[in-house]
Amino acid sequence: MTEQNAPRRPIRLCARCGCTTDDPVLVHEVHAATGPGFNVYACPDCAPHYPPLQDPLIT
Ligand SMILES: [Zn+2]
């Protein structure tokens, strides 16, 4: 088995239930003052439990 030809799917860890999902939903963006921020993902089942993304650039 070779994985080089397989499409690389974005496996993410759900921040709410802790399961891994290959269909992550971005639920929160953390912006760090120093250095790059990071994103928080949830699985599709948990995503509705998070508040909608708030983009400070959009008022
Ligand atoms: Zn989840």
C-alpha cells in the first residue's frame, strides 16, 4: 500500500468531542498577537453547537 497517490484529506481533531473527522468544520479562529494563530475545528455533528464565526474585519 502506498499513500503517496492517495488524496491527502484534512484529518482534524474535533475540539468538542475529541473525535477525528475527515470533514472538519472551522468553528473558531485564534489570532495570536505574536506569531501565527491557529484554527479550531469541530466535526459536523458538533459544529452547530458552536457560535458562528465572528470576523473582526466584517462589521
Ligand atoms: Zn465532535
